Amino acid sequence: MKKRNVAILLFDDVEVLDFAGPFEVLAVTDELNNHTIFNVFTVAETHHAIKPRNGLSVNPDYALSTAPCLIF
């Protein structure tokens, strides 16, 4: 089965659970199937850290311009 790229968009003032929850669900899906179905990564407008609500700092895996190919 071909792995699917899944980008989780990060931006300033995003709620942490809005990106962390889906990331965890997709990771557990891979673990339950004993093989990788999804290539999950985070993207933001730039490579610079984003500031979600409540002061956490998160570094995206990719900038939008350098992210792996996505099929919509």
C-alpha cells in the first residue's frame, strides 16, 4: 500500500489540540496496522517557530514551499 502524505497546517494562535489530536490519531493508525499508511508532518508558512495559544512554541517540519507533494 502506498503511503499518503498528510500535512498538518500550523499557524500562530492555533489551538494545540487542533493539530496534536489529528497527529496522534494518524500515528496510532500506523501502529495498529503494523506498517506505515500515512507520512504525517507539520507545515507552516515559513520554517520559523509558530506560537500556538498559551505560549507553546512549535517548529514545523516544513515550510509550505518545501513540503512533500500533497494530493488533494
